[in-house]
Amino acid sequence: MVRVISLLLVVVAFLVAAEVRADERPKATLYRNAGCGCCLEYARYLRRNGFDVEVSNDSMTPIREQYEVPDELEGCHTMVIGDYVIEGHVPVAVINRLLSEKPKIRGISLPGMPTGSPGMTGTKKGPFVIYEITDGPRKVYATE
């Protein structure tokens, strides 16, 4: 019984240590088209979940070029947080995982504007597939 409790304590300590806390998160800059309201809703969603988000109406094109975001992975808006680029309405849990694991990729993307995703209206119609942004072939980073 003591071994089981000890093991559980180790697992809990690991999970707590691995979680990205709000005060450890780098500031995020979200680039959007000036007339897009869902981008502002997404920024509100991130703020409610502990992120410090600055919204910019500057062009997304230079950021997408800098991070070499393929056209097929472009989302509604582009966000830079730390060393990563995040395309589209990616759920917070996936962003937290990215920031905790620190994989050697340029970023992640939920392409397009999926209905029911954070910041978007409507009901979620199926799992969200979030892709890695890398030099290699398209690879799934997470499914939510």
C-alpha cells in the first residue's frame, strides 16, 4: 500500500511540475485581419485561461513567412508565443502541452476556421486535428 501511495505521489508531482503555469508563460502576440471578430474572441478565450495576449492588426504575411507556415496550415490568425508560431483557433490544452514539452518544431496549426473551436461560434462537429509546423511532411501534433 505504501508503494502505491508513493508511486501516486511521484506521478502527481510530475504532472504538477510539467503543467505550464500562467506566470511562466511567455507573452503572446496575435496577428489578425482588422475586421475579424473571431480573432478577438480567441484572444479573450486565451486571456480567460491565463495568457497575456497582445492583439496586432499588422499583416500576418511576414510572420507566416518568418516561421515558414505552409499555405495549407494557415489559420484565421497567427500568434507568436515564445519561440513558437500558432496558427488558428488551437485549444489552450494543446498550447500548454506545446509550451511544456518544448518540441523541436516551429509551431502548431488548426487550419481554417473550424466551427465550435475556441473563439468560433457553433457546435463542434468532430475532433480538431492540430498539426506540427515543420520542414517535414504533415504530422499530427494533437487531436482534441
